[in-house]
Amino acid sequence: MSRQAAFSRALLAPKVPVPDGIRAPRAPSAEARFGIYRNSVTVSLIDALRQAFPVIETLVGARFFAAMAREFLRAHPPKSPVLAYYGADFPDWLRSFPPVAALLYLPEVAMLEQALRFSCHAADAAPLAGGDLARLSPDRLARLRPRPHPSARVIVTRHPALSIWARNSDLPALAQAPAGEVLICRPAMEVCAQPAPRGTDATLKALARGEPLAHALPTQADHAAIFACLFSAGALIAPEGDHP
């Protein structure tokens, strides 16, 4: 193990001895100095997770969240110096964390918070307006290959994660949102989440693969409802090198 790897491992593992090469010519000792640095790193990573998953902290309580975050960061140290993205593995990790096994909705709420965060930091792009398509012939519309907005995300939930998140985010308009598909997008300055019709996720994935609208919309789905949802959220942009 390299000296750098040993140093990084010791930072997040309290029982690991101070790495070789750490010296303290004056008081306090090398162990005490390294302990202060170790604690600062741990507190910073817990705070990064707290800011990324505020509703999760509300649901489980601040003290439990801090203890849970400490367990997570020891298993998943940062892979990038950009803390804005730290915690991408947190929703999946929650599924295998025994103390919250009974809270089946918790990983889905974390998925939603993660999608909101990634959407917030996504690239900007001008959304495709519904009026842009009104003048197209049916054949031209069927062959059109709009792309998902860079900030567009869909999560599929088995529990009312959007409703739980909304009730803990002071968003009463979404407090009764059902389980199912949730569309997240930031076409302008604000990230928005809304219930989405069944088939929205499949549609966006197909468009991301470059499929035309005629093939992207799943069969036995409400195409009009999917269109209305995507356009109201600003979740589509014009095809590359083409404009409707």
C-alpha cells in the first residue's frame, strides 16, 4: 500500500494506527495531531452528506444520521475532491444498512434527494417548447429525435417517496403524490420534481439512446400525458444539429 493510500485509509478508520512518516517535533503528539485532522475530515464529510440528504436527516434524526453517515463514509470514502457529488452510493447503501431495514421508503427518498442534487448541478440548455412542434407534419414529428434535458432525471418508486419528501420540505402541493415515476428537471434556475405518468422513464431512456419519438413512446402508455409532463417540466431539448 502506498503512503498516500495508507494515509487516506487511516483518516477514516479510527482504530488504524497513525501512518508511518507522521512526526510531531513539538507537543501535542503525532497521534493527537493526526486525531484532530481525522476528526475534521470526518465532520466535513458528514456535513456534506447532511446537506445532500436533508430530508433523510429529518426522518431519522440528527444524531442517528451522524452515526449512520459515519458508517457510510468509512465504507465509501470520497472518490473526487468535489464534495457537491459525494454520497452517490448512499441510497443503495441504505438498502443494506440493517438499522433502517424496516424503513423501506428511506432509500427511495434518498434517491429523490440525490436526483435533485445532480439535476441542480447539470448543464444548462434551452428546453424545447410545445409550440415548436405544432407546425410539424405527423411524419416529421414521428421521426423527430429530441434529447432529454441535461438536468432531467426520472426515478421509479414503490413507496410514496415524493409525498414523504414534500411533507418534510414544506411543499404541500405534492403532499399527496402517489408512488410511481417521478420526473426531476431544472430547465431554468429552479429544480422541480413532479409525479410522472407510467412510461416517462422508458421514453426518456429511449430518447437518450437517439431513438425517434415514434419508437421512444412505449406501447400501452398514455402518450398525451407523457408529452404534457415532459413539456411542462422543460425536460426535452432540440435534436443535435437540428431544430423542429
